[in-house]
Amino acid sequence: MRLSRILMLIGALALPVLPAAAQGKALGKPAGVGKPTTTVVKGASTTVTKGKSADAKAGTLVKGNSADHAKGLKSTTSTDTTTDTTVEASDSKGRGQLPLGEKIALNGTLKARLDALLVGSTLTYDQATTGWKNQGQLVAAMNAAKNNDLSFASLYTEIITNGKSREDAVLFLKPAAPPTTTATTTTTTPTTP
């Protein structure tokens, strides 16, 4: 009877330790202590240390791409069966990082609108899509040129080259409205002598 009570007491004391032991964590070992494993990753130019860094264990690691992990360029190979050519594409910029000209080219509606604004202009498509902060700024300038009957090339020059805001560029380029004159008519009554 006494032996069974002692075993139950030991079991009860060991119960909280089981989840930590099941996860492979040793008792009494502080966080961040231990030898990280080093392995050679295929495609990496240097040896990569695997495991959490001290910053990650302390909670100061920022999410995102880590320098701990060696990632090479992702490349895809596609073969065109009609011409028997192989095309290599590298994903070096990541998602959403296409140049603005390529983003606009993927959207047929925007490309057609920009092409229509560039007809008779000295700007090429590549020139017209460079220098903008983002796609929204370009689309706003396209709308401003169309709505105010302005040349997109001149609006581009004022915004990108001269550094004006879109509103200031539109006001600068908009022709001055002719002054309005009010016609006053005077009526004279004939007087008889």
C-alpha cells in the first residue's frame, strides 16, 4: 500500500514534465542554450545554421525573409512545343514587384487607355510608365489628362521632371479661362422738345 502511494506521488509530480519532454525539450535548460546544427543546403553558397536564433527565442525577430535561410533564385523552365525553345524565368523580385510598365501591360484596359493618351505624343510607352511612385499615381495622371483635355506628355513632364503635384501641374497647364464680361445695356428714352 505504501509503495503504491509513493509511485502515485512520483507520477503526479512527473505529469507536468511530460508535455515538455514529448516536445524534445530538456528540463532545466534555459532558452537559447544549446548548439545549433549546421548543415549544407543544396544551392547555397555558404554553410547555413539551422534552428532558432537567440533573437527569435527572445521574441525580437521581425517576420519576413531571414538571413539565416539560404534561398536561391526560384527559376522555372517552360518549353514551347511549337518552336522548341526553352525560356528561363527568374523570380528575383518576389510577388508584386513587377516594374510598372509590365504591371500595366498585364491589364489590357489600362494599357489601351495609356496607349490612347500617347497617340501623337513624343513619349514612348516605356518612358510614360517610368518615374511614377506606384500604379495609382500613373492612373490618376491619366485621368487628369483626359478629364482636363491636357496632353499626357506635358502632364508627365510637369509631374515627373519638374516635381510638381498633380493638382499644381493641371493648374499650370490648363489654359486660362477667358475673362467674363458682363454686357450692360443702357436704354435712352427719346425726349420731345
